[in-house]
Amino acid sequence: MAEMKINGDRLWASLMEMAKIGATPKGGVCRLALTDLDRDGRNLFVKWCKEAGCTVKVDQMGNIFARRPGRNNNLAPVGTGSHLDSQPTGGRFDGVYGVLAGLEVLRTLNDLKIETERPVEASVWTNEEGSRFAPAMVASGVYAGVFTLEYGLSRADADGKTMGEELKRIGYAGSEPMGGRPVHAFFETHIEQGPILEHEGQTIGVVTDAQGQRWYELTLTGQESHAGPTPMPVRRDALLGAARVIQLVNEIGLKHAPLAVSTVGMINSYPNSRNVIPGKAFLTVDFRCPVNDELTQMDTELKEGVAKIAAASRLEHDLKQIFQYDCVHFDESCVEMVRAGAKRLGYSTRDIVSGAGHDACYMSKVTPTAMIFVPCVGGISHNEIEDAKPEWIEAGGNVLFQAMLAKANELPVVGKSAETVALA
Ligand code: GLV
Ligand code: MN
Ligand code: MN
């Protein structure tokens, strides 16, 4: 029997429609979390889901769940989803692909008039990027019980606006409680955001693991003084200290390569005036590695190195780790479902470790979870030129459809599962 397939043209058209919201001149998207544009993207998703006959619920962190009922709605649903927020110079696929692939699964189930045993849900997770509000994946983190609701709602942007205030302002401060309900399985479809699949000519990345991450914020304080009369030896230049820390961070990444990577992505200098020696510098550090012990070593090297640089540069320093998650190992039976489904559909596959963080990483703490990667052109992401071929997008959607359909028809094992009580 021919395999059932999604409508790839419709999925592509929906992606291109969503990409108009926050479109940038270079062909990308700027749809920062909880801005008016994020609201417009959410509204479009909700409209499409309602047109597909789904019920839509929003939780207290603004996560959206569009549900297509099953034959037995007491059974835990099968979920999928990702995020609609983007980086300031983001692309048309990061996150939004996983959201709209989920919608495409719901639409395809409708087209094929399939009644699944379990309900099926497509979700949007709030502020996955961690760009406007740090840290990343904060709302799926609250959902999974990693962060408290108070912590999530109180995350503030550079202007001091909190997620709680901004959720209310855009009309997405929902009332559903955070998590706490069973989910049978969760799948997230995403572009790889790296070069491996395209380079090797593979269509589907079977994501077995995601690397761990640590994020830091560092403030260096020296002394503002006049750029002309202040002799070089007496300066306490905070920006110079920051430059040395950037070098240190790079050296730590190189020392732990090829597994580890390290980035300083953001720096602010005060007062940022060309003839004032900077008295204060703020910078961020992002460490990633698929081995937790290496991350711990990198952490020690950062702390020791920053202390040395600060002392040698006569600066005060305040280094805070603001975010950490350990490496994730995805559920083997869900991963196998992705691998087997892709093979059955005739797609080439390769096992892969996610370099990026994803909402699926937190979902994996509360339900069996797996991810499906497709290539992106040149491996480029977090960039307006981010691109993917329609056939890759369609292939990932087909694999998602197969995996969700199989999971949505799984019945509880009689006598073994709490769900048999719900069924009785
Ligand atoms: C999110 O995109 C991350 O991996 O930082
Ligand atoms: Mn993403
Ligand atoms: Mn991203």
C-alpha cells in the first residue's frame, strides 16, 4: 500500500505566508518574542488551526496547543511543535517549520478523514530563541517543571519589560495550567541549522541527542576617564578586559573542539562614547558540548580565566551563569520510529546530534520525545539568508506524519498503564 503523505505544497505555502509577518529586506524574518509581530504570527496560526477544526488552548506562559480530537479523548495526546519567535536577523524556517509541519499533520489527517485513537496536538512554544528574553526555551522549560512560572513570567528584556507584561499586552496570557498533564509522545521537526546533512546528501537527520549548554553574563567594571589626558598605564578599561575575555572564550572552545563550541554573541560598552575610556562592559558567553564533563571543565576554565584577566586589567568582575541544561538523550523508541518511518518512505537518513537547543529538549523530560531534522542550505541558520528546499521540508513533514500517526494509534497496554483507568 502506498504510504500516506502530507501536502508539501500547502506546507510550503503556509511557511511563505507566515514569513511575510516580520519579513526583512534580505529575505529573512524578525519576529522577536511577544512583540506585535509575534502576536500576528500566533493569530495566523490560531486562525489556521480553527479552520482545521481544532480547539485551541493557551497556557499561562502563552504556549498554544491546537488539538484534533481522537477516538478516545481521555487518552494522552501525541504532541508536536516548535516556536514562532525568531532571532533579530532570523530566517523563514527556524522554529516556524516545526510549528507549521504540525499544522500540516492535522490538516492531512482531516484530508484523509483519519480518526486517530488519541488526540493529536500542534503547539507553539513561547520565546524559544532567548534573544529578547533570556534564557532560551523558557516557556517549554516552565511547562516541563524545570523553571517556576514566576521565574518565566518575570524574565525581562533590555528595556525591563517582563514576559508576563508582554504576554498580557499581546493577548496571549492564557489560563491553562502549566504542564502537569500526560503527553503520550512528542516530536519536533526542525532544520538542522548546521552543514552535515546537506554536505553528506542526506535528507533526514534522526536526532539521537542534543548537546548541553551553559550561558553566562559577565559585567566588567573599570573607570571611565578622558581618552586624551589619561596615560596608558593607569587606565582601567573595561572594554579592553572584555576583548581579552572574548579571546579566552574562543581559546576554551578551541581547546575542547571538535566537540565543544563557544561564543560571545553580545557585548555592550558604557558609556559608548568615542572619547571616553569605557568604565563598564557587559558580555554574554554561550558554551555547548555533547559531553557534560567537558562543559564542567569549560566552566572552571572560564571562571579562573576571567578572574585572572580582571585582576591583570584592574577590573571588578561579576560572572553569573544564567542558564544550564545537560545533554539530552532522546527516547529510543521514538527515535527508532523516526528512523524506520524515514527509511520506509525511501529517504536517506543519518543519526545526528543537535547543536541547537530546542523545546523538544525540555519536553523530553516529561514525555518520550524525538526530533526530525532536514538540511538547510549551506548549513546557515540564525541568518536572514537561511533557506531550505521544498523537497526537504516535505520529507520532514512526511516523517513527522508517519511517526505521529503511529503513536496516535498506540493503545495503552492493558493492566500496565495508568491510562487503562482513563479508558475504563
Ligand atoms: C536556540 O536557537 C539556541 O540553540 O540557542
Ligand atoms: Mn529553533
Ligand atoms: Mn533559533
